[in-house]
Amino acid sequence: MYLDKNPMMDFSHKQLLITGGIGGIGTAIALIMAKKGCKVFIFDIVDEGAARVEELNQELGEDLLVYYNVDLRDKESLKAQVNHLIQEHGDIDFLVNNAAIDTIGQIETMSDEIYEETQQINAKAAFLLCREILPSMRRLGGGAIVNVSSIILSGGWEGRVPYAMAKGSLLGLTRALAREVGKENIRVNAVSPGAIPTAMERKFWKDDRTELDQFILDRQSLKFRGSVDDIANAVEFLLSEKSRFITGHDLHVNGGWYMG
């Protein structure tokens, strides 16, 4: 299974928990880690989640992906699922907070319910998972956390207030927690994707994509669209020993659109 001979990229006998691992960026991250020997536990809430994981395991030739149907809005259930996971499979080396819902609209159109749901899924769940997983990483003598943020925080879009607020919370979590747990050999970083073609993008752009592609390429320094694998490669790097001296960092993967 594991073909890369570099020991710094060998994740054999390691375990990862990722949220939002079914579809798009999440699946790409899960697969790249599994292909390097990592056991990957997916927290998501999609009807076809278990079936999709079964298909992916068949492609991998090993049962390296494990699906848990988890509602990130349910705090008590989330905590219980983490405890069950650790009791059943052992301690967790890595955490990737990837799950998110997108909310688009002017602030006057945003109900309290939409705002609160966006914060719960996109930010609060990450806080809760970090808190619940950290004892596990301490028992292992270290670990790594990656929070998936967004180019949205560069301020170039209207109608994204709840989403941007949640992603801003993730960035704050990244920096504050990196300072807090570095002495325990636990690293915390963020990856901020640019405009990546995913189901989320297609949800809001159903017409001919030529205009959208040109809009994006005009703003990028690199004149080609990125892919989910570009994001997965960045996450893999930040989980690996190759980034052992990097923490509290927000890695922008956006083709040079935003160079913050």
C-alpha cells in the first residue's frame, strides 16, 4: 500500500479523525492519508456516507476508512462519538476540522438560526473536537491538527458574513491553540483554500462555468484552476514530520489570488 519511501511521509500505524470527509476536499484528504497507511475516521452526515466509504475501501484494497454518522450540531452526541471512537480504536494522532456549510446572502437576510447553524458546524464543532482529542494526543506524546479555513477571510466577497465569521474563528483557534499546546509537541495549523471546483461551488454556480473560470483566473497569479488534491497535499504536509517546525501558520493554497 505505502509506496513513498520517505519516513517523514509514512503514516503507517497513525490515526486521523476528519470532519466532512465525504465529498470534495474531505475525501481527497482522507484518501491521500489512507494511501500513506493512515487509518482515517470520517465524521459526516450524508445519506450515502457508509456506502461511499465502502467503495473507497475497495479501491484502496484495505479497510482504512471508517465512517461515523455524526451531527456536528449535537454537542453531546459529538463528545460521545469521540469517546466511543477512542475506546474502540485507540488514541488519535491527527485531527482535521474540514466540515463546513456555506451561507450566502446580505446580512439583513440572515436569520439567527442560519447564523447559529453556521457557527456550530464551521467553528464550534472544531473547538469541541480539539478539546476532546487533545488528551488522546498527549497520551501519544504529540500530534497535529489542521483547520480548513478559507480565502474568504481576505475580504474580497460580499454576502458571506456568517461564513467568514466562522472561518475567522478557526484562524483564531489555530493560533491560540498552537501557542497553548506547542510545549506538548502538538502542532496546530490552518489551510486556506482558494477557489477550488467542488460540489459546494457547483451548488451556487449552475450555469456555464466559463465566466466563473475566467473571473477566478483573472485574479490568480497562476493561470489554471486548482483541485481538491492541491488542498489535500497541503494538509498532508502539515500533518507530516516534514512540517515539524511549523505551527500556528495559515497556509494559503489559492494560486496566488491572495498573498497574505
